[in-house]
Amino acid sequence: MKGKILVLGNFGYSNNNIDGQTIKTRNLYSLLENNYDGFVTYFDTSEIKNNNGKFFTMLTQLIRANHLVYLPAHHNLKFIYPLIYILSRIFNFSIFYIVIGGWLPEYIKERPFHRWSLSRISGIFPETQNMKRKLEEWYGFQNVKILPNFRIHNYTPIIQERGPAFRFVFMSRIIKEKGIDVIFRMCESMKERDLIGAFSIDFFGPIGKNDETYFFDNLKLYPNLEYNGVLDAQEIHSVLNNYDMLILPTRYPGEGFPGAILDAYIAGIPVLVSNWKDLASFVDEGKTGFVFNLNNENEFVERVTFLVKNQKSLIGMKEMAYEKSKQFSVNECYEVLKLKFK
């Protein structure tokens, strides 16, 4: 009989939180539920914030599991993981750590217990080759295998020309680290070039409290920019399909393989992203999108200028973006995991 799998992470159900972390956690659970021929259950760590008693519910589910599929953020890894590891030794369940974002190698530098214990769990699954290399070269880990970001969907985009104005979309957390300040500076440069009316930018995503005033103060300076709230997970691809290109000039410290890039590809639109961390490895330059140097924002402005003046090449790029999304299929991701549960 197959062992019981517990998926432990932030599903965001208790507070209706939709972001890269919760979407990946939900997709991972659905992947296992739909493909694993044993029993799969889950625990949503967001429930603990509203009800401390749920912590003991989590512990009960842990000790009854045969396999733990673990998707922690910083706080969970720092404070709860040590207890989880000890319980895994006592109650003999395996741990499979599905890494969200790109912060793990640096995070455990000053945490010897984490380094020691993580090297002994059943598997660590980062999103990028660079993270895998760091974990192996810096710490000698031998239990690391890449599990790219993925989406469970049945969406097929409509590939067509739009216009006359070029339609950009930004879909991420609305914070400076994700590049909203870079976007506003680009808009000011385009205004000076008398090209501000040649494009529009719609913003989607939760707004960070520290940057809320900054965001809305700048948003009202440009009539071609608009904030449209937070998308429901089920409508992301159909909404993105209405745009020409996704922009993400991020410098977010924990960036791994942003789900926004994958969602754009599934929706059949190319991307314009910064050369931050490993982002360039997910873009086929000139085919599925463009990468600009974050230290040279004029390069970003020049790329936007080129795009708004040359829309004819977009159809081919949209087709290649959708084809790129097939590299991150559900089947390929499950192949990485399935043998581990035997």
C-alpha cells in the first residue's frame, strides 16, 4: 500500500491570499492529488495565525504521515522546521522540501542545524540550476534535484494582434523591490520622448503597505497607468492574454523562478524582465522576451521605445512564449517526484 503524503505550506485559504507562494503550494497539492495513487492530504499554515490551536492539528497530521511535502517560507523554516525534523526522526516520515523562491542557499549560511539536517532529508527541490549548484558546492548537499515552477491548467491562448497602443501588464506584489519605481522612472523618460501615449500599463497584485502611498501618488501622474486589483487564480491566464507583454523589472532578494513569467508564457505573451538573479535563464532573448540590465535603466527605456514602435514581431514572440510554457509541464514535474515516494 502506498504511503500517506502530507503537503504542508501556506495555501492562503484562511485569508484569501493569492501570490506566488500560495499558487505554487496549491498547484503542488493538486499535482500530487491527481497523480499519486496513495492518500494525499494537506495542512494550510496560514490557519495558525488565526487559531493557535491549529498548531497541534498540524503536529497530529505530521506524525500520521509517511511522507511530508514541505513548502516553507522564512519564518516557518526558521522556527517550525527544527521541530518537524526531530519529529521525522522519531516517527519515521520522510521530508521533501519544495523550495519557493531563490533565498535558501544564503539563508542557511549562519544556521548550522539547518545545514546539517537539510543534508539528511529525502530531497530538496529548488527551482533553478544556480540554487542547486550553490547547495552542492557551498554545503556538499547530495540530495538536491531541480523542480521547476509549474502550473496546472487547461488554458490555450488566443494569439492575435492588438493595438494601436502597446499594452503592458505588471502582475506581482506592488512593492519597490519588484520594480514599480523602475517603471515610474521609465514612464517619465517616455513622457520626455513624447511617447507616453503610445502604451499603457495595467498593474495587478497585492499592494505592500510600505509602498502604498508611493504607488498611488505616482500612478495618478500618468493617465496610461491603472491599478486593477488582485486577480483570482482561475482568471490569471485569460486576463493576461489581453496584453502584449508582461514587465517585471524586479530586484526582489528572494526571487527564484517568478510565477508571473510562467503565467505570461501560458497566456501567450512574452516578457520584459531585469537581469536579476536567474531570470535571464527563463527567457529566450528576442524569442520569448527580453532581458535588460538593471544597472542601466536607459536600456529598459530603449527597449520599451523599440517595442511601442515595432509591434509587428509580437505575433511570433507570443507563439514562442506559449511553446516555452510547455517546458514546465505537470507531467515532467511529477516525474521528478514520483519515484521518491516508493
